[in-house]
Amino acid sequence: MTDASTIIAEEASIAALVRVGERIDHAVRYTREEIARFATLTLDRNPVHHDREAARRAGLCDVIASGQHTSALMSGLAASHFSRADDGVARSMLCLHFNFAFREPIFADSEVVLRWVVAGTEWNAALGGVIAQLEGKAIVADAPAVIARGTVLVRRAS
């Protein structure tokens, strides 16, 4: 049985590191050049990421960002946020799991809002940190283009 002082200490540790409802937003615009460069770097030669005419032949109005482009940016956004120390609490973060569902293409020059919200937290004594459940979206024109879920471990940095 866990005593009240242990529960209070665990809740305080969680609150110092990550809070339910905590939200991370970042706006980005993918240029055609960035889309092509990212696709090239990840060995994605699909012409819809490189050639506007090929994208049009595929029924698209312009080149589109690869799914891994958005998932990489969203993963990096979470990693940066949960390993920060700008509020006086030095953290380290490990990704345990990310899952992305691609609902709509993200076209070149679209304004995209990348968003993560902390949906749940749980102290894990064995791992010495907080396991946080994240819900994410990449939003274009007020509609989700990508839906994501993530699980991260956040600990105090030593």
C-alpha cells in the first residue's frame, strides 16, 4: 500500500516536469525546396515531393510534404520541449512511442500548425520519471492533416 506522503511526492515530481493539458504549438511553412530537400535526404524519390507537374499528374495541385517530414518535425518539437530547462527545471526526454496517421496532404507553401497536448501523466518509479501520453495534430486551414499519439519518458536531467 502506498502512503499519502509518497503519492504527494510523486504528484509534485510529475507537476514539476510535465502537466496534463500542457500544450506545445509551432507554426511552420514548408517551401517546395524544403520538401524536395527533406525527401532527398530521406531517400524518398517519389516525384510528388520533387516535381510540381508530376504532382499534378497524380491528381494533386502542387508538391506535397512526405509523411516522414511532418512526423520528424513533430517528433523533434516534442523532444525539444520535453528536454528543455528554460523554466528552471532541467529535463531529459526519451521517446517511447510515436504513431502518426496521415489524413490529408500538406501542400507546399501551406501554413501548418504543429501541436502536442499532454493527455495524461504517470510517475514511474522504476524509470525514475514521468511517462506522458501525448496527442498531436498537424493542422492546415483549421483542419487536421496529421493526427498523432506519443508516449515519452521525462526525467530530471542530472
